[in-house]
Amino acid sequence: MDYEKRLQEIRARIAAACSRVGRNLEDVTIVAVTKYIDTEQTEQVIRAGLTDIGENRLQVALPKMEGMGAELQASVRWHYIGSLQTKKVKDVLPRFYMIHSLDRLSLAEEIHKRAAAFGRSIPCLVQVNISGEESKSGLAPAELPAFLQQVRELDGVEVRGFMTMAPAGADPEEARPVFRGLRELRDQLLAQGLVPAQARELSMGMSGDYEIAVEEGATLVRLGSILVNG
Ligand SMILES: *Cc1c(COP(=O)(O)O)cnc(C)c1O
């Protein structure tokens, strides 16, 4: 698999999406989702120039991290993008830079508690269920003000922004209102002072709809199949 070529094509598409709406390319980071591929292929992805790697399950990520050697592992930022069980937090924190799936207070409390041992606060994105689909995890928009007020008390948790999953539809345009909704929600919460000024990240867009997500303000696109599958 020629990851460099894939990456070049994707970057060109992201650049085009940015220029359609007057955004800077530097404001969009590709999180390469490597859950489908093995350790050796993940190493190739990193060597192709990806700096941010996403995994959604600890059981899959850990053996890869251990298998690839400390130097390569430490050369990238690891993003935890899947739903996170409270009991796994203590194993996630030492290895991952950012958690994209903060979706309940008990999880925030555990992150806060465990963060103390590492002497750092943990960058987190609050997962929001914009579409309202029952199958989707994430907080409802109406729950956010109270949730964010409680999380503010937990100095081990650093809210950096928001994440959402769009409905998996045949037409990527169907995702646009969901992405736009997350951006508008972020702007509203910032304006109301309910999140700190650095809480600007929007993790949204996957292989089928990332160009639309970029047009709507994504700062982190989570790309799996389009980048790594044959
Ligand atoms: C697998 C996964 C992705 C990547 O999906 P693709 O459609 O393969 O790009 C993004 N986000 C999350 C949370 C995932 O689990």
C-alpha cells in the first residue's frame, strides 16, 4: 500500500475544501485511524508522515504500541476515539494524548482522578449526539451547559472542543447539518463562556464525508478506510 500517495490525494482534497470556504489548511489535522491494520502497516502509516494516529479500542492499540518500539510510538500523538469504559482510563492515559469520546460525568471524574498521577491535565473532546439518533453515543446538546459546568471543577480534564459522529448515509451531504450543528454549538458555548477559549477543536468527518466536514469547520478529521484500505 502506497500510503504516501493516498495521503497526498487526501491532502489535496482537504486543501480544496479549505479554499472553497476560505479556511487555512494548517487548521485541519488528519487523524489516521489505524484500527483496520496491523503493527507493521501502522508503522508504514507513521513513516508516510502522519503525526496523529487514532484507535478506538485499547486491546487493539496496546499490542501495536508495544510492538513498534518506543521511539516510533513516541513520535506521534495517539488519539483515543472509541467509547471508553471507565475501568480502562488508567491504561489509556499514559499512552494517549487526547480522548475524543468524553460522554458522561463518571468518565470525566475518573480521568480527573487518574490524571493527577501523571501531573498533567488530559485534553478531551466532549462527544455530542447532534443527529439525535438513538444508536449514537454522546451527550444531547441540551445536556451540555450543566455537564460543562461540572467538568469545569475537574482540573485533570482539559476540554479542548467537541466530537460527533454523523449518520452513515449514502449521501455525504446528509452529514452537513450535523457538522454545521456541532460548529454552531461550539460557537454558542464559547460565546456564553461555558467552555474555555481554547475549546475550539471540532473532531468530525470520516472517510465518506470528510470534505464536507472540513467545509463546515472540522479541525480533526478521523480517516480510516480511505487512507489505509486497499
Ligand atoms: C473507525 C472510526 C473512524 C474511521 O472511519 P472510516 O469511515 O473508516 O474513515 C472514525 N471515527 C471513529 C470513532 C471510528 O471508530
